[in-house]
Amino acid sequence: MPTEATTHLIRQAYEAGGPYQWAREAWKNSEESGASIIHFGIEEQAAERQGVLRRTIMDNGAGMRPDDLKVFLTTFGGGGKPIGVDGNFGQGFKSSVLPWNPYGVVVISYTPEAPEGAMLWIYRDSAGNYALKEWRVEDENGEFVSVTDVVPPFLDEAHNCDWSRIRPPWMTTGTIMVLMGSAPDSDTLMGDQDGSRKETVDELIRYLNSRLIEVPKRDGAPIETTVFDKYVKGSGNRRDTRDKTVTLPDGTAIVWRPRRIYGLRHYIPDVALKGTVTVDQHGTQVDWFYVPDPEAPVGGTSDYIVQRPVVVVDYQGEAYHADRNKSRYRLFGITDEIMGRTWLIVRPPIYSDSRPTEWGVITQASRHMLFAKGGLELPWEEWGDAFYANFPEELAKAQEVARARDNAQTDPSMAKNLARILDRLNPRFKASRVLSSAMGKILGNPSGSFAGAPGTRGPRATGGTGRPGGTGGTSGPRHIVVPATAGSMTGSPSHVRGGYPTFDWKRFDPDESKYLAQYVRNESRFIEGTEYRGVVYLNLAHPVFVQEFNHWADQIWPKADPAKVQDLVRRVYGEEAVAHVVHAQRLNGTLVGKTEDDEPILIGDEDVRQLIEPAALSAALLGLVNVEQRILTQGGGLFGRRAGS
């Protein structure tokens, strides 16, 4: 393709990637070369002679022969390796590193064919295109012969550097990359300093430890992956024998400090309770880890890893879609009380050209995010629902303990308070479920819940007998089945009465404080023997509710116990919020019209989801005249006539 087109493609791929993508690409190339040592180092000669701190990347892999080295650096979309949807695409390192190193990237590689090394220098020329630096070739008399772009590493007087001296003693074969930045005196130690990125060494270390699930082993030991940092000698109390002191031209003594990369799994404490749940018919599994008190939920310090557990997707040993937000945890039924101690690693099958008919996930070319076969988004809600349906008992117990400790247990009287509204909605609200059936055609596993009264839970199935009421039976209580390819029972779709949500009041965290309410679908509450599926949380500290509490307690029934008045207001608003959620859910599948082509227009899952998201639910609780009337009527029986009437 034209040279100018390559420039635009590289820039586009760079923007599609994220911060520190260059480090991932360099590490992956080194790992695939068979390296047992990968060092993100600092070039010493530039530091000692010029005070310039250049980042280097070195490995002891197989190296690249001179011809392969040229192909690697000058071919966009290929680096001498097979390219497939489940492999590296051959463009990552170039596109992630060249835009912020216009002065150049120097690459030196050592192989058995070139034991003294072969060196190239790629840079961006004055026209904005990428090119290889060329050097004069002279004969023994110093006469010009030709120019070449591949040379042995040499003493470069223009840059005051002997490129052959960069090679460390532990490297026989391998590759060295020197990031030159935007000018001869550029510091690249910290990484990409683009205004939108502003990378640092600390964040680079946290990135690599969070990106790699585990550092792979080579010859029985993890690949020695090290990032070298610097500090001014005398500024710390370190006495590590692996530290190395380098003196800058101004006399300042700088110490190179090696910091080892271990991968995310290393930082999950060994004391964690753990297990695995299969969450779809394709074999996707979720590994969960719960770190109980008093152990810190994350091993290691903030210098090496973010100090909060995370939900990630494991794709070929790398973590994608890292998310620490409550909304992600709530999809899996992990409540706010324990999310700070719970790790989730989702392991879906990988889509491959060799298995084109099978479902799997694929990474985009920039290696920044994943999508499912067909270009679809990852099925987070499906995975979360299946995990919740097979919720680990250890996590359920941990949530109960945490809720009791935090005094967040729902008032037991809530069952009675909700009875009237649930009785009214019960005949109308039905949910689509897969129920156990001997004649069913859908394989699945028992969720532990049974069809019948809202949220009733029976004994877990222990095996199939074929008898009425047992696994696969058609009479007696029927299991709610979670579809799974290797399931232990058969089921068929049916509309049944579902477990209703309950409500609870609490102070919302700052990132959610603007909402009056939010609905958490995958959370259960047991109240007086009944299981309620889903919780509508109402924001105790929201100004709208605070004004409501004050209005009824101070102006309407000032002689009554203000705590009891507030309880009444909470109960009525809670019932209204539950009613809104239940009514929205029962709209699923409702025919609302037809298109010009006479196609039916139905309310679907996504439409219902929009109706009960925090913003919509909050709006639904504003200005409710019927709620005010209910509070007034019920309060009259409890507290007497209103003031001034």
C-alpha cells in the first residue's frame, strides 16, 4: 500500500489502543520468541554521557535474522508470524510505539546467523512517513561504496553511543529495542507522554501486573519479566544488591531499581476461598476468589498492583475488560458488601479460524478489547444471570455475614408490608423460565429454586429418579433450570410466577448519589422464610427524600415520633418502587404496534432494562400524587389528624 496510507493506519491503530499498549506488544513479541528473560531497562550510555533516560526493551529469545528484522519493522500487518483472528496481527508494536517515537526506534537483534548483531533504525521523516535510516558503506580505503539500512551495531559518534555495548552479559541471542522519543535528548523512561496518556513507571508496572493473568513459565520457571525504575541515590533506604548506580553528567547518582512482574493471579491471596461456575452452553467458566477477613483482599503493595479486586476476561492468558465498578459485580449477584474482597476471572472459549462454526470471543486488532463471534458485545448479562442462578454457597454466606455486620439486614416486617402490593401484582406478573420436564428438550442444571410461590426455595437436586416431583418430573414442585450443554436434567420453557423484588434504604456512594433509586436484579433477600429476587435500593440521603421525611415529620405530624413517620414514608415509597419494577418487567413481550410492513413491534429485554435503570427509576419516583395520598391516609390511622386540620 502507499507509504502515506501506512502512516494513517498506524496512527489509527495507535488511537484505538490504550496507554501502555506498546509494553504489552513488546512483551508478547519477546515471549513468542522463546525468551526466558524480558527486561524493560534504561540505556546507560545516554544517561552517563548526556543525562538522557531512554527506555530499552531486551530479551534473550531467538532473535531476528537481518532479513526478518527488516520485515518486522517495515511491514504493517505482518511480522514474519502466521496471522489469524486468534493470533497476533503483526501490527501492534509498530502502531503503539512509532507515533510517540518520531525520532526513531533502534532495534538490534542477535542470532546464530548474525552473532555480532544486526541493527536497524526506523523513524518518521520530514514528510511524515516512516523510513529506515541509511548509513554509508565504505571500502577499506574509506571510499563510498553504497548505502545500507541494516548494519552491525557500531560506535555512533553523532549520538555519543556505542550500540554494541548495550548488549547485556545474559544475552547470547535476543533482541534489544531502544525508544528514542521525539529528539536526540528525549527521555522515554516514563513512556508515552502524549497529553491524553502521560504514562509513568509505576503505572507501567501496575499495567503489566494487571494485564498478565500469570507470567508463563519457561524451562519450569516464570519468565523473568522486570521493569527498571530509577531513584536518586541516598533518597531511600534500599540496599538491594541488584540495584545499579549510574552517575549523570551533572554528578547526580541515579540508581536503577529492578521491579519484578508476576501477573494478576499472583496477587490473589492464597487464603482466598475459590471455585468455578460454568455460565453458558459454550463452556464459559467464571473462576471466583473471595478473600475473608482479616486478610487484605489484594496481596502486594500499590507500587505493583491496584489495591482492589477486579472482574476480568481471560483471553490467552491476558486480562481484558478489567472492571471494578459495582454495576459489573452486581450482574453476577456480588453485593456491595463483599465486592471489595471478590475477584472474578471469566474464561470464555476463543474463536478460531480452525473452528469457524463454534462460538467464541475475538480480540480487535489493537488488542485493547474483545467481542463475541459475529461482532457482538460480550454477553455479560447472560454470564451474570447464570452465575447468580448457581451462586456459590461460600459467597452467599459471606454476604449474609457482611450484611449482618453492617446492619444492612432488611427489616423482617417488610414481608408483611409488601404483602398487599404483591398480592395485587401476583396474578399479573409472570416470568419466562425453563422448568424441569421429562419431555423437555433443553438440557440444564437445577438452580436450586422451584416454581410456585414467589421465591420459594426447595432442596437442591441430588440426582434424577424420574419419579413425580423429582428431577425431570412433571408433577410436584418443578426445578427452575439453568440451560447448560452438559446439564443433568431436561426442561422446557414456561411462564411462571417469579420471585418478586424487595426494597431497602441506604446511603448511596458518591458515584451513585444523584439517583433516588436503583434496581439490583441479581441479589436475593430471605425475609420470614420467603426469598425475594432482586432489591430496589432507595437513596436515604437524596435531597428529595430528605425533604419528604422532614415535610411529613415536621409539618404534617409534628407531635408524632419522627422515626415512625419516616418509617411510613420509606415503606410507601419502597412499595411504589417495587411496583414500578414489577410492572416494567411484565411488559416484556407486550405487543405495542406494527410497522408499515405489518411486522409486530414488541417490548423486549432491552426496553425493560431502560425502564428500570437508575435514571428512569429515579424519574418515576418524582412527584407521585398517589404516594402522597397513601402516606396521608395510612398516617392518619397511625398518628391522627394532620396539623392545622
